[in-house]
Amino acid sequence: MYEKYSEAMKNLTLSIMELLGLSLGIGKDYYRDFFQDCDYITRCNYYPPCPQPELTQGTGPHTDPVALTILHQQDKEEGLEIFTGGKWQSVPPVPGAFVVNIGDTFMAMTNDMYKSCLHRAVVNQHSSRQSIAFFVLPRRNKVIRAHDSLIGPNDKRLYPDFTWSQLEAFTQKCCRADDKTIKNFVQFLSESSSAE
């Protein structure tokens, strides 16, 4: 069952990558080819009811360091919130639908044309909530770099070249994923290259 789910999600990922490439004017094959051999992590989340939900969170505010997160909210209970327009907004579950979040890696690949999504999970006192997150990441040794056509004549490249293995090591050793992960990572890379 897990293998079938993973294969279906990888196929969905490649279709999403085609659409993202088309939306940026670089063609449907660019991101599809880049992520053809992608790695992924599947995580099942369970948030039990909490008698005092205002005192805790299911998951604190953060952006995902990966390229994409495809989330299936299994219950009717709300709990996923995104930060937009200066405030937290609930993302109600829609039967048969997925939520697709852009992550820090894809944001870097687009030179900020797409932004990573600041989000959190909240709990409630009445019922539990479940979700399945499918995290999409490039192969460890692939170089993350924005396509040249996404850098305008008056723009600069906002992110140095890096690999997923570098970003993953940074998030595991130096800091927990939050809303400043990619900024801190870029600073870390800059300081590391200056020290050499």
C-alpha cells in the first residue's frame, strides 16, 4: 500500500512540476526533469485533542526546507493555518483535495518568484486531527540554482548554488526549521565560503 501511495504521489509531483515550469515560462520539462529522480519523505501526523489548545501548538510557525510539501488532510477538523495578509488564516480540509506548499528549496530555484509558505498546525479541545505530508526533495547531490531566464537584467541571483545535502545538514545540525531557515542557511554558506 505504501509503495502504491508513494508512486502515485511521485507522479503527482511531476505533474505539479510541469505546471510550475509552464507558469514561469521555462517550459514543462525543466522542473519535471530535475525532479524525475527525486527523493521524498512521507510523514503521518496525529494531533490529539488538547484541553487547553491556547497553551500549545501542534507544530510551530515554519516554512518547509524541502521543494514542495503535498498535504492530505484526512479529517474534517481544521488545524492547518497559513500566514498571509499579516494574519493567520485557516486552510479547511476539502475532501479529495491536497494542499501544496512551496518550500524553501523551490523558492531558491525560482529566485523568489515563488515564495515558501509560512504555516503552522494548531490543535483543538474537541477532537483529534490527522494528516499525511509528502515532502519532495531533490537528489542530495543536485545543485539548486535558479534558471537563468528567471534572473532579470536588473535583478541579482538571491541564493548561492547549494545542494539538498548541504541544506539538510544545516537544518539537522544548526537550526530547526522555522521562518528564517533559508535566510540563516544563506548566511551560513556566505560565512563558510569567507572562512575558506
